[in-house]
Amino acid sequence: MKNEILAFLSPQYSWGESLHYLEVTDSTNDQLKKMAQSGAPQGTALIAGYQTGGRGRRGRTFLSPADMGIYLSILLRPDCAPGELMHLTCAAGGAMCNALEAATGLRPGIKWTNDLVSGKRKLGGILTELKFTPQGKLDFAIIGIGINCCQQEGDFPPELREIAGSLAMVTGKEIHRAQVAAAMLDALHEMSKQLLTGKEALLCQYRKDCITIGNEISLIRGEEVLHGRALDVDGEGALVVAFPDGHVEAVNAGEVSVRGMYGYI
Ligand code: BTN
């Protein structure tokens, strides 16, 4: 698999020597974190054939069956203060739309903040994790991405059958996983060059891909469910929401999760 991915990468990709492939691991994010702590360089990437403990945001499980998806984590070591990376998940989201469009012809949408979707189905998600030094400086960032590639509806557990999808399902095409993985790496490599200097351009692309903007949403904050209308995504990646009483608030991905008014999207 590793050689196949390398063969699909663009000649500009400069992190090929730091690409690692494991047939199985618990979580590529967790393994890459260990590699980062041992000094792995910027651009180190880890891809697994399957994960036994794939993790999503808010402590959820990310199902990662063998040879069905791409389970990829990449290490970045940007030279900046932690507060300058609030847009990292959004930047990765836009990069994934570019990658999936390049590999399959289908440009997915993004359900704020980190779900890649097509129609009413989630195709995958992004889990960004930052590590700080004891002095509170940024040590490294890990972007973990899981994409469902080859599943058909019956491959998902019954409770996910109506809301999960794969690239094969939504394109009707056969999916070449190595090609998808290479497109993801190429897009992350490109995104990393713009991460600190092209923040507005990255967010501008994110706003175009984000299907939440302009829609009525339910906002879940702890036990509380609020309704509102998503107006925009601000310069820090927060969702700007208008509430029925007229007040407008920018909500942070760490404090709320969002659902469509009549379902997951
Ligand atoms: C989400 O849907 O909330 C995010 C899912 C992120 C899953 C990916 S798969 C590769 C990496 N390793 C993990 O354990 N999680 C991420």
C-alpha cells in the first residue's frame, strides 16, 4: 500500500520519506503523537489499514474497518503561538474537499466544523489535536482524518445506515484507496504552506464548502438544546449563530455540537 501511495503522490510532495504505513494500529493519532514526542519531523504521516480504537471528536468512536477507508494522521510543527491555529480544522477541511474532488470528481461539503458530507450522509471526519509545552507554547499539531471509501450501505451498523456514506456509495464509482490517500497527503502538504500566511484564503474556501452556513440548526451545549440560524464562520473558525431573540453569538467547536433541524445534516 505504501508504495502505491508514493506512486500517486505529486512530484512536489516533499514528505515522502516520512510516510509510514501500518496494517493495524489502535489510533493513528495516538501512534503519531508518540512518534512526535520522539522527535518525528514536520510532515510525518501515518496511515493504517485499520484501527482498533479510532477516535472522533467529543470522545466518539470512529469505525475503521480493514481496507474500507483511509485512516491517516499527519504531524505539523508550525512556528507560531497556539492562538494562531484556531483555523487549523477548517484549513484541513478545505484541503480534504480539494483532495476528494481531485481523486473522485466529487467535492464533498463540510458540516461545521469537521464532518465531510455528501447529501445527507457523513463520509468522514477530522480530529485535530494540539500538544503544548509546559511553558504553554505550541509543541506540535496532529491532524487525523478518516474517510469511508469502499463501504456499501449494509457494511455500516444499522444505527448508522441512514447517516453514514462512503465515496463508493455517493459516486457510484470504484474507489482506489491509494489514490485517495495520496490526494489527501498532497492537499495537506499544499495547505501547510498557506497555514500561517494564507489564513483568510483558507477560511474563504472553507466558507464556500461549509453547508451549515445559511441553515437552521440545533445547537447542543451540555444538556441544553438551542435553535438558531448559522450566519457565517468567523476568522477563528467559530460558527456565528443568530438566535430567535435577536442576539448573535460566535460559538466554538469545543463547547457545542450542531445538528440540522430535521436530522444529522
Ligand atoms: C470525527 O468524525 O469526529 C473525526 C473522526 C476522525 C477519525 C480519524 S481516523 C485517523 C485518525 N485516528 C483517529 O483515531 N482518529 C482520526
